[in-house]
Amino acid sequence: MALYPKPAEGSWTEHYPDLGTGVVSYEDCVSPEFYEVEREAVFKRAWLNVGRVEDLPRKGSYFTKEIEVADTSIIVVRDPRGRVRAFHNICRHRGNKLMWNDFPREETRGSCRAFTCKYHAWRYDLTGKLTFVQQESEFFDLDKDDYGLLPVHCEVWAGFVFVHLAEEPEQTLPEFLGPLITPLDGYPFDRLTERYDFRADVHCNWKVFLDAFQEYYHVPVLHSQEATPAARSRMNGFEAPHYQLDGPHRMVSTSGAPRRLWPADYQYPIEIATRSGLFGPWDEPDLGTELGGTNPGKVRKWAMDNFQIFPNMEILIWASGWYLTYRYWPTSHHTHRFEGTLFFPRATTASERAAQECAVVMFKEFALQDAGTLVGTQRALESRAARDDFPLNDQELLVRHFHKAIADWVEEYERRTVGV
């Protein structure tokens, strides 16, 4: 879709007429039947981010990923030649889960030279080839070449590891990401390797939480301690200065003066003590002047970009020199697992570490504020007292686009399935 500057009078939404301006249904967040189709139509047909190359620092490094929405577990590994591969986490002998530690449902990571089944000791090398069968002579015409690990399509873009669960993807990863996302491969993600990981199991549909990060209409109310009257005045009522859509993907930019210039707005003394806060450490790292595809709208006083990669990933890049990712993994029609990771340059001093940890604590506080409404929202939606006539405003453009993208993928899948 083309990019249009917002006129002095008008809206962003009017430039995307296929989205319309009518009310929106949230049946896609409460219907068990819709969820079952969504699993097949979306999560088994889209590229899914499962980690970064830093998770696989050397040959033989591996991690497992539980993808409940697709009823599968995968192993992601760096093979002897340095290639990142993915396999279904299942032994080809009797279907035992191959890589796990104390609890089969929990994810694990480590380093090894081969994968060995805990049940009957079948062994596979790091390329997935079956190399050893216990008492092989007792089998009937067994050809080990026919029983390697089942591969999962795996590609790496800008250091992010993606998998595709279909037998044959319809698009390569760069084709799927498209012109809105792929320019970010020029951003120095590989220089931001100090990371903080968070995970929470949330009792709401995954789209309900994702919607919370697609608009800033809620900020003056939900984050009132952050949104002082002076700040709201400076930020033009929390209206974002730039939105952009491309296929199923979306992004929004925000603007604002550097937080360290707003002493009247500090909420906690620790912010001054550590020279840090919600928007990251004040002492910005030198990442160069070329920051990939950030700030595509050329926003003055650019503060942050939120790139939303369909279906369940967000990359938030801050002008102050750090980024974070969100991922939303459905576990049922009304539960999901939320994963958030903050990435900074490697801390070299105690003060740099303290600044990063202050930003992390502030992030947790505001993420909890966002999450605090979710269970109530889900419970209210499931009452079905209202379900298909929710009005959205212009600032909720990305919410409208997201639910339409999900509906489009589901409708396309159903057309193919019934052969219409």
C-alpha cells in the first residue's frame, strides 16, 4: 500500500479505503471455532519468529520452541557448517519427544554434538541425519537415510530466526516481510546483545493483548502517571505522527523531545540517579547515522518505531539506541503466552548496567499496566453482550488493519479448503 502524509484536515484511515470506517467485530477473540480455523489458516501458513542468532552462539548450540497453536515442538540448531536449521522435536522410532530435560512440556537449550533419544537411544547428527540405531540388525529392511529428523523450513533475516510449518511455504521470508520490514536489515541489531527476557501466560486471546500496543489512544488514561498534562500538550494529545501499512504488516512512529530534557515529568528519583527511564538510558550509544529502515515517515523529533510483523511479532526500535521485541503465542481461544525481550549494547560499566536495569524495571511496570485490563476485556467480550459493533477511531487504524488481515487469511484459507 502507498504511504500518504496525513493532511491538516482528514485522517489516516481515509487513505486506506479497503479498511472502511465501520464498526469492528471481536468475535475472532472469543470464538473457539474461529480459533481452530485460525491455527491452520494463519499460524501454519505464515513465517514465525522463534529467536535470534545470538541464541545459537556456536556450532552445536540449540534451543527448543513449543508452538502450542500448531501442536508441535521444534528444535533450532546451528549445524557443523554454521547453518541454522530447524526440525520437529520428535524421534522417528516411536514418536518420543527428542530434546527435553526434566519436564517434557518445558523449553530447553544447550550445546551438543548429536541428538539422542531418551527412550531407545536413536541418535541424529546436527543436520538431522539418523546415525545410530540401537540393535539395528533386529529391524526389518531399515534404511537410516529414510528416518532422519523431519525438517522445518528455517530462514534468518537480520539475525532473526524464522520458521514456517507448511510443507512448502508460498513465499520466501524476504518476500513475506516485504518492503516495509526488509529495509530494517540495515539496523545494527547485532550490536545490541545485552538482553532481558520476560514471559507471562495471560488469560486472554492473543489479539486482545497485541491490540494494546497498536494504539496510543489509551496512554493518557491507562498510563496517567506518565502522561502529565504538560506531556500531553507536548505530544499533541498522544496522536502518533506516522502510520504505514504493507500487506499484513503495520508500523507506527512516535515523536517527542528526549526524556532527559523534561525534569518536571520525572516520576521516580531513580530515573535521575541512573540517568535512565521508560524510554531507555539517557546516554545514547553511537550506532552510526544509518539505521536501516527506521523512521520511514521522516518524523521530526523521532522517538520510536513499532514495526508489527504478521502475525504475532513486534519490533520496537527506540531513537535512543535500543530495541525490544514482543511475541504473542496462542495457547487456546482465550489464553496466550506473551514474550518480551529488551536489547541493549553490551554494558561495559556498572553505571551502564544500572541504566539498562532501570529501563527494564520501568518497562515491566508499564507492561503490567497494559496487561492489567486484559482479563477483564476477555471476560467482558465472552459475555457477548456486545460482539460485532465496536467503533474504532483514526488512532486505532492498526487495530482495524490487524483484524482485517486475520479475517482475510482465514477467508482465503476457507476458500481453498472448500475448493471455491
